[in-house]
Amino acid sequence: MFKDNGYRVNFVGSATSENPEIVLGQNNTYVFDKEHQGHGGFAIAGVGASNAWSDLNSEIEDWLKQARPDIILLMAGTNDILFQNESPEDTVNEMILLIDKILAWSDQVYLFVSSIPPIKPSALKDGTLKNQKADKYNNLLANLLTGESYKNKNIRFINNRNIFTPEHMLEDGIHLTPEGYKKLAHAWFKIMIGIGTREKQDDIPIDVPLEIEIYGS
């Protein structure tokens, strides 16, 4: 989408796995920039998937120093809800700590924080409760990021609460289908193009973004 619309981007991060070699645009084929900072299974804080103590709050400062992003895409909280016996309020408080660490690192970085996808109730033994927690977490996060606390910061809440239907979820009830990821990509793209500039001959690329996307892998 960036290339098709005349933007140059540079994805950054220490990870390079789980990416395609090329992507098909509307009229061209493009080599895919594989660098990113997405970590499946990570929680915001504490235990994530597979009972592993793998969380964003412990790693974020080192990642930022290494990658030095201009834009950060952050979607996190699903693994906290799935694998920890904590309230949505606790999860939001952990997210506040993560956000504050990012904004303390640089007051120039653009931070885009998305709501998390729903959890399909029929796919998990306690799916109804988990989905209720996810819904409450999303509402609390929206209220936080659209309120006074972050009013004058380079941070935006991306409201993806209503773009996914059950058909956009895999059978595990947690991860998105390819079509679901397309909808998510369009939502990210729409918010990012507001701060970029279109490509001109001999332009220097815009450094975009450290990408942190957590879906409960």
C-alpha cells in the first residue's frame, strides 16, 4: 500500500522472521522489507504464551535504543487476558507503563495504539469471559488515550473494535484470518499516511516503523 501510493518506508527492528519475500501491489511486485519488532506470544507484562515470562515492558527500552523508530505501531493485551488471571484494569495499567516508557524515550516518536481483536467465545473453554475482558480492556484503553492524560502527546488510539466479524477470526478464536489482517493493515495505513510525505526523485526514505503487534500467538 505504501509503494502503490508513492511512499518510501524503512521498517526497523531486530526480528526478520515470518515475512514474505515479495508482496503484490496493485500494479507492481515489491521486495518486502523484513525487519520488524513483532513478537508472538508476548504479554505486556509477565507471563505470555506457553507459560513463558516474555513481556514487552522488560524489553522495550533496549529495542528502542537499537531500532530508533520514527513510528511505532502497538497492539498488545491479548496474551495478558488469555494467560494471566488479572483484571482489564490491571492490563491497562501495564499498558500505561509501556506507553510511558516509549514516550520517555523520545518526544518525537509517533505512537499509534490499536484496540485488540475480539476473542471468539465459542473457540475457548472460557471464551465468553475472555472476550468480555478483552472488550472492557478495549473500552478502558480508548477512554485513557482519548482523554486528558495523553492530550498533548504524539499518541493516537486506533479504534479497530468494530472492524472484525467472526469470519475474520481463525478457528482458534484468537488470530486473524488473512482477510482480517488485510483490514488491520488498511487501518494502520490510513493513520500513518497522515504524517508521511510522498516519494520524489532522490528523496531520502522515511524511517517507519518499529512494529509491535501482539495477537496471542
